Amino acid sequence: MRLKRVFHPRILLAAAVLLFLHVMYLYYKVGGGMARDSWEVPSILYGRPTRIHPGDSLDNLRLSERLRRLSYRKVDGPPAAEGTWSEEPGKVRIHTRDFRYGALEERHLTVEIGIREGRVDTLATSAGMPLEEALIEPEEVGRILGPGKEYRRLVPLSAIPGHLQHAVLAAEDARFYSHFGIDLIGVARALLANLQAFRIVQGGSTITQQLAKNFFLTPEKSLWRKLREAELALVMEFRYSKKQILEAYLNKIYFGQEGARGIYGVEEASRFYFSRSVGDLSLEEAALLAGIIRSPNRYSPLRMPAGARERRNWVLSRMSRLGMIGEREASRAARSPVRTSAKRPPAGAAGYFTDYVQRFAEEGIGDAKLFRAGYRIYTSLDPFHQAAAEAAVARGLAEIGSGRRTDGEPLEAALVAVDPATGELTAMVGGRGYAETQFNRAADARRQPGSAFKPFVLLAAMQQAARGKGAITLAGALSGEPLSVPVPGGAWTPANFEGKQFGTITVRRMIEDSVNTAAVRLAMQVGLKEVVSAARDAGITSPLSPVPSLALGSFEVTPVELAYAYATLASGGMRHEPFPLDTILAPGGKPVYTGKPDGSQAVDPRAAWLVTAALEGVVDRGTGSTARPWIGFPVAGKTGTTDNYRDSWFAGYTPEVVCVVWVGTDSGEDTGLSGAAGALRIWTRFMAALYPAAGPRAPVIPQGIVTAVIDPASGYLATSACPEPLTESFLEGTVPRETCPLHPVHPVVDTVRKGLRGIGEFFRNLFR
């Protein structure tokens, strides 16, 4: 009777239903857990490709270091394989790799670079075809990680070489293709070994069980966990093919640690330990990777090379015993030394830039979990610009802060670098350290630019002149005397920095010495609405009002915004929108976002040139002259200091890079730093790092610009008596006709001077 009650049909039916529901629950749990969107696959950020042009300085470009970071191998003789290069006197040869950068697809070729005096003289293919530029693939610059900090790249089983698959099976589960998820022979063998040793010395887990544990279970060792592992493995085998399980395992398995980041999957491990894709691994390298799986710490070739070699050779001998490779092949591979070429994953130094790009990415593709999808994100970042920016901010703040009182709020800084020719944002630092604060002051802090806004007052004047509506030139006269401007509620009386007094000065000197009173007069002469319009043309998008204090930068901007406005000047009037993100590719290679650099001619190139010419004088003779001993080539720039020293700015550029630096505190307290004492120091470090060997390429003077030698004090054509003549730029038809009244020359004296000058020139030519 009791047996009948126990095996009552209803009880059996209920048990069967519960078992079925449990199996179905596991079936869907396994499916959901192994679905692609459940994997932690970080999106990888790449910088911009390295572009080589005739005229480039190889030392400035740091070509050999870029090749080393991309794991190019230096060889003797012509490079025959992708990823190799060679060097000889007067010539560098590079065999590039295939790569994709957004819509750009580049095929490998051998590039021959002729070098003359340290610069690229000729650029051609190995067949002798001239090239306008050569491209080298972009470097990985960062990743968007999930909570597990897992570094992983998913690859299909077809991309994993057979000898690596065999090595893993030999090391972890030789009967993988014959069991049903649980290897009873392996379990029995492990049980016997553990009983003999009176402790756990072997595990009987199959690859399927390991995969189930990694996806769904904790690492704890208990009988209950082993039972759960077994039932999940059975369901996996029921739902997926052996090849699907092996592919998932090879992409999921853990291969070691790099700081807080874990290395997962054979592709990531191959790139980490050997700096090459998994498809390029040799037999001995494949066996080494397979040996790591058992204990990544004990068998790491980086930390325990002897243990790694012993484990590798065990894998090779087991592969030979299983008939996967021949004895001779195993012996040859076992004799080879353990060679690694470890490529450290990027340490996330460009944290501010990564966050900034992530905003653009999420706007472009929606609120996607970028750390799960495994997107490839192609950005504008230049790794060398970024490294120089971070070093300049860190060292500059340390130097500047050493002279400040210690009880004050710590100084912060922001740095933005832009390529004015393309609009690419090449470097970004948003604070003294991303680990300390993630607030991005480069993109999000709105501060008054102070005198760093004055170039746009000058731009308004130069644009008027270019349109034939004004006669202002850089040599024109302005009053720098005190003034009082009526404003609602009273009168506004701007003062010059440190209370300095000026009389009549030139427009150039107004910008070089940053004379506030003269700048306000110029703005009012041109028209405040025209100043607002010129700032808008350059790219200032923040609210501006046509009030007199506008001339002194009384309205707030972000460093990114100011950098792009200066880039309009540096590019000859071409305005670009912020462009940190080029393309996002889905895991299959399909573009899901494409950025479009939308440069447009927003400013007359002649007006932009005249502003640049004036700003070069700021560094040569004016408020930025403390940079001149460290910068031996032409640069243009402007200091900026706000009331009570709350903000210290410097914005400067060459034709190749614009850099804007801000220094201050988050609360806006008095720092005691002018633009020259604070931001200029960081800017100088950054620019000196970018040009260690030579200056930039010379800018192209636009048509319609002429030069004349003037006296900088009077603004008139220089005489032979003028003590410091200056070559000034003018719009055609605006060169002054009168000679300098401050330094008149007697006709006889002038004739004698000219005669002596001619005699000296004769003898110089004679003895050349």
C-alpha cells in the first residue's frame, strides 16, 4: 500500500511536470546567459591613424615609437611581411597592415620614405609611385568597460587555429567531442586520485562544466555547486552544438590579470601576451596559452616563465600522445624558448576624452550599453598628443602649485588640443587627475575667458576692413588712455592690468600688451554687434550680449568652445564643429554611426591671417613672451586673466595644432595667477613636447596680403633711423604711405647710411 501511494500516478505526473518546468527554466536560463548581449564585451576606442606627409619631421612625428607601440617588427633589408619596417641612411621602409578607420579601408603596402635633414623628402610605394600621404593603422587608446573590468574580444571558432583548439582540448578536456557534458571517466579518475591523496588534487570538470560555472555559478567549492554545474552542462549540451560550446568557452575563459583588468578569451590573451591576433599564433604559443588556463597566476609567462615553459611542454607532450601532432613537431616546439611580446592594455589615461566620446556615441546610437556590445569606436585622439597633454598638466600644476599657499583649494586645469585642418579633437584633459575627479572641466566648466576673447574683437575689425567697410589696420592708432563708458545704472570704467597707463598705441600693441582700455575703444568703434557676429563666425556658441564688457571676455565659455574658435583662426577661417568621434562599427563591421566633419569657410582668410600675425607678436614681445625661450618657432597665442585672478587662460596655435589651457579652482577663488603665470606654463610644456626637433610646416599666406616694414611705435613706414623696425602684414591697398614722424632722417645722413649699407652688401657678396 505504501509503495502504491508513493508511486501514485498523480504524484508521478506532478513530479514529471516539475522536472519539465525545471528543465525548461534551465533551458531558457542557459539561452539567456549565453546570448550575446549578456557578455561583457567592452567597446574599443581607437585613435586616429598616423598620417605621414612630405615635409613632416620624423622626430616630431615619433615614427619609430609609434611603430613600436603598434608592434611593428624592425628587420634588416626590405620589409616583406605586414607589420615590419626597416631603416637605413636616408630611407625608411614600412610594410603597413590592412586596417579600417570608419569608412576608410586601407590595404597593406610597402611605403618608402626618403629623408633629408630629418624631414620627409619623398614618399612613394615600393613600385616608385609617389604618395601624397601614407597611413598607418590607429592605435587602441581606451575601452568602455563594464562592472567586471573584463578585457575581451569575441572571435568565431573559424578564426581560431586548429592547433590552439587541440591544445586547449588536450589540456582541459580530451574527450570533449565524445561525452555529453559530463565525463564519467574523468570523474572516476579524479575521484580515485583525490582518495589516494586524501585531498582534492584533480578536478573532473569538462569544458562544458567550466563554461557553465563561468556563466552562472560562483567559484565556491561545494557538492551542491558541482551538482548545479552538472545539470547546467547537460542542458548546454542539449541546447548547443559542440562547436558552439567550444567557441563560447574559448571566448569566455580567463587568462590572467593586468592591474584591475582581467584578460578574457583567446583573442585578447593572444594580443596581450604576444601582440598578435590569435590566427597568427605558432604551435608553441598556442600550447603556452592552453597551459595558462589551469592557473593563470602560476603559469603566467610574464611572472613565472619557468613554470609556463614546463606547463607548455606538458601540453605539447599530451597533444603528441593524443595524436594531435607528431613527436618531432612536439619536440621542436618544446625546445623553443618562451618568447612573449606583452602589449599592455591602455590604462585608461584618457578618461575625460573617453567619457566625452561616450556622450557622442550614445547620442548617435541611442542609450546602448557600450560595454556589452563590443563596438569599435574610431575617434580623433592622437595618443602622443594625449600623453603630452597629461604630462604637461601634471607637471605644470605641480610647478605652479608649489608657490601657492597650501590651505587654499587645489588648482585644477583643463587642456584641449585640436587639429585646425580637420577639426579633430586630438587631446583632452579635464582636471588634475581622472582618478580624483571625473568632472570634465574641458567640456563642461563655463568660465570667463578674459583677455583671451580680445582676438575676436580684432577679428571683427579685420573682417570689416576685408569687406571694405573699415580702414583699421594692425598699424592703426588707438588710444589706451582711461575711459568711462555709460551703462545702465551708472558708468563703467575699465582698468588695465596692474593699473598700467598707455597713451596712443597701435592696434598690434593693443593685442600684444593686452591693453583693456584700447580693446574696449576698438570694440565700440567696430560695433559691439559686429564683435558678437565675429565671435559667432569663429565658433563661440555661448550666450553673448553686445555690451562694452564683452571686449574683455565677460561672458562664459568652455575650453572646448574656445579651442574651436581659435582653430577657425589657425585654419585660415575654416570653422569646424567639435569632432571627437569619426565612426562606430557594430561587432559585424557594419557602421552604426558616422560623424561628418563639416568645415565651412566662416571667416575671410585674410582677416584670419591678420589676427594670427598679431597674435604671433603676443609670444614674440607681449604678454606671452615668457614662452619664447622654450618655443623656437613661430606660434600665435593670447593670454587671459579674469578679475581677482579667478581664471588663468592661454590659447595658442601653429598651423598644425591649437591648444587651449585653463587653470583655476572649481569655486572660482583668487589663485593669484595671471594667464602668463599659470596656463601659459602648461601650454608651453605641451607645445615643446609636440615639437622636440623642429618647428611646424610654414603657413600659407592668403592672396590679398602684403607686408611692409613699419615703426611699431608710430605705425608708419620705418625710416633708417627707426630703432626697432617691424615687418607688418596688411590688406592690399592699406599700407601706410607716410614715413615715421618719430624718427625722421636728414637726407644727407640717410644717403650716407644707404651708401655704407651698399658697400657692406658688396663685400659680403664678394667673399661668399
